[in-house]
Amino acid sequence: MRSYHCWITSQNDTAPKPERQIADALASPLKVFPVAPGKDGRPAQKIIGSEVTVVRNPDTGNIITTYPTDSRRRKYGPRKDAD
């Protein structure tokens, strides 16, 4: 489930994040960071996928925000199961 903030930002034509890319990031992440408190003290977890990076609240499962992964992909490389 997406948070209201995530839904509003996904409506912006300059940054589309199809559900398939989000599902791929959650199912086959390049890197999963440990849960850490955000600026507001609520827990957040960053998950880097091959096309998008997803930040979610691990307690509720809600997606807080998403953004393209381009620069992160170069750092972590392709998934090991990729051709």
C-alpha cells in the first residue's frame, strides 16, 4: 500500500514509477538497508531495485516514496541472477 505522499508524487508525469518496477524492487532488490528512524522518528527502510528505489515503513508496510535508481545501480551493479 502506498502512503498519500507516495501517491501524490507518483502522479507527476516527470517521475513515473509503474507498479511492476516497484514490485520488482521489493521482490528482487539489489540492496536492502537496515531499518532506521527517519527525521520524524518513524522507522523507514530503503530498498534499492534495478529501476527504482523504494522507501517503506516496515511496521505498516506502506511505501513512503519511490525514485529512479540510475546512480545507485552503478554502485551496486546488476543482480547476480541477471543475464
